Amino acid sequence: MNPSASRIKVQPATESEGRKDYIRIQDFGFWYGAKKALDAISLDVPEQRVVAFIGPSGCGKSTLLRNLNRMNDLVDGIRHEGDIQIAGRSIYDPGIEVISLRRRVGMVFQKSNPFPKSIYDNVVYALRIMGVTDRAILDEACETSLRKAALWDEVKDRLNDSALGLSGGQMQRLCIARAIANRPEILLMDEPCSALDPIATGKIEELIHELKAQFTIVIVTHSMQQAARVSDRTAFFYLGKLIEYDTTEKIFMNPTQAQTEAYISGRFG
Amino acid sequence: MQRYFHDELRQLRDDLILMGERSLDMTRLALRAVEQGDDALALQVRGMDDRVDELEKRVDREIMRYLTLFGPMGSDVRLLLAARDIGHDLERIADEASVIAKRAMVISERGPLKDLLHVPQEGIIACEVLRLALDGFIEGDINKARLVLERDAEIDALNRKNYESLFGSVGDTTKVSASHVELIFISKALERIGDHSKNVSEQVIFILSGEDVRHAR
């Protein structure tokens, strides 16, 4: 099959009108050793929109997410084909520094992973690594990032307390603040709420809704309800293939593919 | 915690209110067209129906979207289920207003009718009851909703009086003109508007209390 023939285009929709595609994934295949994890994936992510990757375990959604900032480069025996472009430039371009790419493409993981440092030190950690020492700049970055992460009001009076004393939901928002402090263009979220209670989950989802005004967001989630609530577009993966990609409303109300319908209605497997 | 998607419930409520206000406007204007023999007004009413039809479809899309995407619970589920019925009833009210306008044009074509039977009074009460039903929904006032259930009987009684005053108890049709038959259709349309207003209020009671008062004797 001609790989380009498998490219799934989303019909023009009001949700993405006037927005250019910020991430372009083109005929992307990926292997862990001899095991093919992704098969000729092609999809575009519009800027300042939320795209959700859904599908059963092992479908390749996290693998694809981790390729967007080349996190998988750290795994032995991997290889890829095809291309991923961000803002019109291949992330595999020899002139691209991986460290710089990961600054532009921030990541929030399933399990919050604050450093055993103060709240303040966590937020400004990356800035200090980059050599920023001006206290005023660090203070400003700390407050701005915590505000954007909807955490400032809860921690402003205890910035020097250990981050490990925060609740699970607060820790996850701290990790989002830490990612934002780097001023990324894209935020990747890998099951960011799977360890949180419904109220903390609600706060993170509200935050995602706020953050999309500034960032392009890709989220992997096992919760179809979460994908439905937070995303503008949804991609359904199965066995390393992209089965369907469309507006979230279309995917959950009237999907084109029978496999998508079976998955979202709980009739899969 | 207020969530961003709760705005869509507000939009749904606003669209239902808009449908209700338009349906009430159409009913009032249609009745004026009957009383004044105003064909232009009747035509205007008929032209307003499409907008209400479109609103009904929009309301249905909003309900389906919310049910599918946002996992509603409790009173939100009741609102969404009731909204589907309320939208349908309001659209039917607009249809009945359109029927009244159409009958007004037929009467006007045959020349002015001096005796409008009890239709003007029935129209006033039908509009009052519809206003009460809409206020019950807008204000979340269960007492207004329950009052609609009682007042619907007033419209039913006037509809019966119209029929009886024309045909009498023995069914004498010799003095009945074609225009009077049109009036009976108008009276029946007003009686249906009362029924739809009652349906709306039954759904308002369901939204507010969870109580299902449909088909109560």
C-alpha cells in the first residue's frame, strides 16, 4: 500500500479554522528492536489545540507521544521511518539539538515526579540549568508558571516548603508549572490524571482548557470521558495503526470506523 | 467547582428560552392577525416558524453533544432529558401559531368576521399560560409550573364553549359559515398550545424535583 494513502485527513472543522498545523507526523513508523510499534502514522496537530490519543494498552499511543520530543531516543535498539515536523522543521534534522527540542516540547508524566526540593526550586530548576541566576527573573518565572498552572494561590505563602509535602493533584500541577517555566511551545501529557481523585482531575482538566490558549497540547489518556471532555481532536490507535482521527465530537458521536465505534461504546475485544 | 463545559448547559437553556419567547411572540402576533384581519402580520408569523425549527435542531445537537462528551449526572441529566421534550413542545407551539396565522388568512379572504366566539379570550389565556410555563422554566419556579397544570383546564373549557356555541348540543350546522369552521380550528390550535405549555411545565417539575407528573389524573 502506498504509505501516503493511509494518511487520515480531518475534514475542515470550525474548531481548527484559521489555525495552522503545528505538528505534522508523516508516514511515521517505529520499532523497538524487531517489534514494530507504530505503522505509517500520519496526522497533523493544529496549534493551540488539544489532541487526545486513545486506544487500548499497547496500541502505540504513548510511543508516538514520546517520539514527539524524542524521548524514545533514550531506548536501546529503536529505529524509525517517516518524519515528524514541528513548526515546519523535522525534529530529526541534524541541526536540531535534542535538549533544545525537549525545552520546546515539555512533558508531564503519569506519575507526578517533583524533585526533592522546595516548590520554588522545582519550578525554576530548568532555568537554573540553563544558567539563569538573576533572582528577579527566577521569581517572576516562578510566579507566572505557578499562576498558569492554577497553583499560585495555594502555595504562594510556602514556596520554600518541600514539594513532596503537596497533595497528588498539587504535585501534578507543580510538574505542569515546571514544564511551563521552560516556555515550551508544546505540552505532552501522558496520562496526567490517572493517579488523581475526581476533584484533582477536574482541576487538571480545567488547566488544560486554560493552557490551550498558549500551548499546543497532546494528551494520552485511557479515559475516554477525559478525552471527550478536554480535547478538540481525538486519534484512535489500535495495534500500532491510526484507525481514525477527527474532531472529538465526530469521534465520540458518530465515528466513521467500526473499530472506533466498538472501542468508544465498550464493545471492543 | 464550575467546569468550562457547564457553559454549554447555559447555552442550551438560553436556546430553549429563545425558542419559548419566539413561540409566544408568534402566538400573540397570530392572534392579532385573526382579530385585525391582518394578512401581512399572518405572513410574518408563518415566516418566523423556520427559525424555531432551526433552534429545535440546534437544541437537539447540543443535548447529544453534552450527553456524549461531558458525562452529566444528577440534575444535569434531568435537564438534558427534559430539554429534548421541552424543545419539541416549543416547536409544536410555533407550528400551532403558524396554523392560526394560516387560518387567519383564510378568514380574511372571505371577509371580516364580526363574531369571533370566545377565541380572543381563549387566546389571552393561552398566552398567559405559555408565559407562566416559560417563567417557570426561566426562574426555576415549581409553583408557576404547577399553576400551569391547573390553568390548562381554562383553555380546554373555552375551546369546548367555542364548539358548543357554534354547533350547539344537537349538532345543528345550518348556521355555521366556512369562516366559523376556521375559527374552530384556531380554537383547537390554542387548546393544543395549552397542552404543550402543560407538557413544558411537567418537564420543569421533573427538572426541579425529579418528580414525574405526566399522565396524572
